[in-house]
Amino acid sequence: MCRSIVQTFQVREDQPALVLAQVKALSRQIPLLYLLLFANALALAYTHFGTAPDWMTVYIPVVLGLVCLMRGIAWMRVRETVTDFAHAVIHLRRIRILAAVISIVFTAWAIKMFGYGDAYQQGHVAYFISVTVVGCIFCLLHFPPAALLVVVIVLGSFIMHFGTTGNEVYVAIAANMAMVSVMIVQIIRSYYAAFSGLVESQIDLEKQHNKTIELSNQNRELAFCDALTGLSNRRAFFAHLEKTVEQANDKDAFAIAMIDLDGFKPVNDVHGHPAGDEVLMQASARLRAVLGPDVLLARLGGDEFGVIFEHQNDALELIKIGRALCGTLNDPFDVGGGTVQLSASLGFATYPTVARDPNALFERADFALYYAKKNMPGHPVIFAARHETLIRHDSQIEQALRKADLESELSIHFQPVFDLRNGIMHSVEVLARWDNEKMGRVSPEMFFPVAEKTGLVGTLSTILFQKAMKSMVDWPSNISLSFNLSARDIVLPDMAHWLIDQIKFFGIDPGRLTFEVTETALLRDFVSARASIRYLRRHGAKVALDDFGIGYSSLRYVHELEFDCLKIDRSFIAPIVNSERSQRIVKTVIDMCENLGTDCVIEGIETPEQRDEVLRLGGHLAQGYFFARPVAGLDWAALSKLAQGAMTKAPRS
């Protein structure tokens, strides 16, 4: 029995995979543990300040706080630095020792604090110990030796101290905590059994890999080769993928990857197609150098590449490979005597984890790539259960869009843009809202991308624009309106004609309309987008480039399309008060707009400090929650009140 107890508090050095998994899990939990410790200790010191001696309420908390800070930072670095078994064992041994030491120190300090103050303050001590220890134990569930040490030291001391106070309430609390301790020990044992079982399952899965199917590159037919790069082409990729899936059994596992160059389209637009071809050849050579000769690498079309990893579906290894692939494409490309800087996003899908059909597997890799480009540009993403949920949710949104009475369910909100020099309202931006009968309020960030992919965005745009026109009819002539056009809207010539016809139908001066387009829309089809923009401007409407700076901005677009307005994205405004780099970027764009005679709207102002900084940099037109949130169903009286409210917030020149 003694041997069993000793083993309970030992590191399982006979299971390297388990040890590494424990360290990985603890690297996420222990920083939270130290944060919890410090926050609760700070609260206890605060309530006893002035009652207990300063060395207990000031000096000890400061020392404990520094220890928590240093250890928390150290463990935040562990997940990146500890990759081998030996170092993992060292970290587990260290946390086992520190768990005991810190438990003793914090418990002794708290119990000492119990001797000071009234009943409320003493109750806070009991609350501090019980709540803190439970939180810490949950943070250490992946490593029972440390968790059980905390239980024994802290809860043991708690029960002994409060159980011997002679106070019936505290004795009852101690008895209750004794029962809770037994339950906590059982929870620790059960959770650890499930966790170790999960690690063992992963090890078993890795052992089930079969031998590789050899691929003969020497006998590859011309039809399966990309003429530009010499890589396999799209046909070869799918043929090999289908063959791999067909020959795989339930024990086989592999992964595919899709890689896309972020920012490649502007290279063609600015430097020409020969330069683009040179970039593709250099990119393919770099990818091949990372992958080696035995991995299938194909150019699927344009700037998109596909990879099949026949032996690999381990998530950690895939992420490692993905980072190497993205990293090699981040280095500058030599083109025509100069250099261009690109990045790359990557999506993984694993067989049979996420799909057993080649088309389904490819679709999930494509979705992982799409997710990476949208949320984590320049990084790899492995398709997981949460992405499957997103696909299903997108499907639900698509079905709801197709079945919905969009005329009644779609509505518009308005958010003003103010002139900071005098507080007068400059214009109003239209924002879409969708309240579905079954799904409730659906965010535009969720339903517009689905509408884009399914071709329904045109229907949404026409309904929303007509609603905006009906609202604008009775507005004063000095109030302008901004309307967002999707990437699909701006490349369809018929849409531009329809917009102008609607403006004329409602009898509104086209000069009061500004159509906002994004850089993404220009990258999709620059020629068509340019034709639509010129048509709108030729008929008196204005055009703004929205979210300027977050995509692959090209001064060619600003020069050739002659935008009437640039809207600086909120990502540059959030850190502007303390970031000199953000200040310089914003100042540069403001000065450029002033030199070009173009309006410059700063989005996302949420604090008076941000407003003042924008004013200092020379910005005049601003929009954000600091001035006004989007409001539904505005009439002119409401707009006037909103303008008056903004004048009280904005300084006058």
C-alpha cells in the first residue's frame, strides 16, 4: 500500500507520450492557476488592510505576486520551448515541488490572517482557501501528483484549523470540506484515467500507419504535370488522392494540405504576369525543398498548391510542417531586379478523421484554408470538429436565406460619421441586420459570406439598398449615405446600372451616395470592378475604399480608381494611443488623402483618447461607438438629436 501511495506522487517516466501531453496541457492551465492565486490573494490582502500588519497585507502579497508572475510567464513559454521528453520530466518534477511549497506558503499566510479582523474578514479567509484550492486543483487535473499534494496540504490544513476552532459554523464548514475533499480526490482519479486513456488512444492510432504507396515521378505523364512549375497538376493530385483513399483501410491514416499565396493577385496587377509566373516557380521550388522529393506536391491552379502526406496525420507534426511551409513562402521573392513580399495560408484535412471520401476530404482542406485566410492569415489550420460545426452552420444559414422572406426579415441600421472639427454629422453608413424566424438575429459577418458563396448576395443587396433609398427620401439634402457593396456586386455590370437607376427612381442626388468597396473585391476581378466603379462615379455617385490597410493595398488602386474616400480600418485605431507605429501609419494615410483631395474616414473610435489622437494627427471624419452605435429606424428628428449629442462629445475648432 505504501508503494502505491508513493507511485501516486511520482512522474510517469515510463510513458513519455503521457508526460509530454501533461506538460502541454499544464502549459495552458498553470498560467491561469497563478493568475487565480494572485487575484484571490490580492482580494484577501485588501479586505485585511489596516487590520492585519503591513507585512502581511502588503509585503507578502507583493512577493507572492512576483512569484506568480514569474512562474506564470515561464509556463506560458513552456508550450513553445519544451518539445522533448527529458525537459518535460524536469518541468513536472519542478511543478510537483512548487505545488507543495506554494500550498504551504499560501495556506500558512491565510491561516495567519484568520487571527485578525471581525467575523466577516475571518469568513473571507475561509472563502479564500476553499475557492482558491478548488480552482487550483482543477488547473492541475492533468497532473495528479501536484493536484493531490494541494488537496493534502491545503484542505488538510483547512480541515484541521477550522475543525478545532470551537466555532460550530467553522466546524461544520470543515466537516463539509472533508467530504468535498473525498469527492475531489475521486474526480482527480477519474479525470486522469480518461486523460491517460486518450493519450494511449492517440499512440495506438500512430502505430496503425501502414507502409507508403510508392509514387513513380520518372514515368509521370505530361497530362499529369504542370507546365509552368514542373509539379503535378490538379488532375494528378485528384487521381492520386482517389487512389490513396481507395487503397486505404480503416487502419490507414493520411493528410492532405492546400496552400494559397496571400497577396499574389497584386503581383500580377502591378508587375505583370511574367513576374507572377516567376513567383510561382520560386514558390514551388521552396515548397519542394521543405517537403522533399517523396511527398506529392501539386499546383492546383493559379497560386494554389496541394500536398498529400501519405504517412502523416499527427496534428502536432502537421502544424510543424505547415509552419515550415508558410515560413518559407514569407521570405521575399526576387522579381525583375526587385523583390516582392508575400505570405501563405494553409489548410489541412486528415483521413479518416474528418472524411473518408476524396471529394469530402478536399472540401474540408479547402475550408480549413478558407478559415486560415480569413482568421489566421499566414498560418496553418487543421480541419477539426469546430470547422465541421461551422460548415453545418453555414449550411443552415444558406437554407434559411433561401427559405426566408428577406423583404420582411432584413432591416437596416444607421451609424453616423461626424466631422471632428465642428461635431456636425457628415454622413450615415447603412448596416445590414437579419432577424430570422428560426435562427433569430444573425450577424452580418456570418450571413454575408454565405450569401457571397451561394450567389444570394445580390438579392440581399437589392433589398437593403431599396430600404435605404426609402429611408433617405425625406432626409435633409446635406446628409449623405454610405452603402457597402459586396465583392460580387462590384464585378457585375448590371448591378452598377441598377443602383444608378434606383437612385434616379427615388429622386435622390447621386452625389449624396457613397458606395464602399473592399480591397478583396478589387483582387477578385480588378478589370470588372474598375468598370463598375467608373460607371458609378461617371453618374455622380462617390466610391470609398473600405478597411484600407488590412488587405494587400496597392497605390495603383488608389491612383487609377480615384476613390473619393479611404476608410482606415479599426485595427489601426485600437492601439493608436500608445503605438507610434499605428500613429505613423494613420498619419501617412491622412496626409496622402489630403494631398489627393480625398476624404479620409477613421473607423472604430471608442474612447476620447483615440478621438484626440486622431485629431492631433489631422483626421477630421470619424465613426465609432464613442460617438454613436448603429440605430434602427432613424427619422430626421432622431438624426438631429444624434448630431447634437456628438457635438457635445467632439471638440470644436
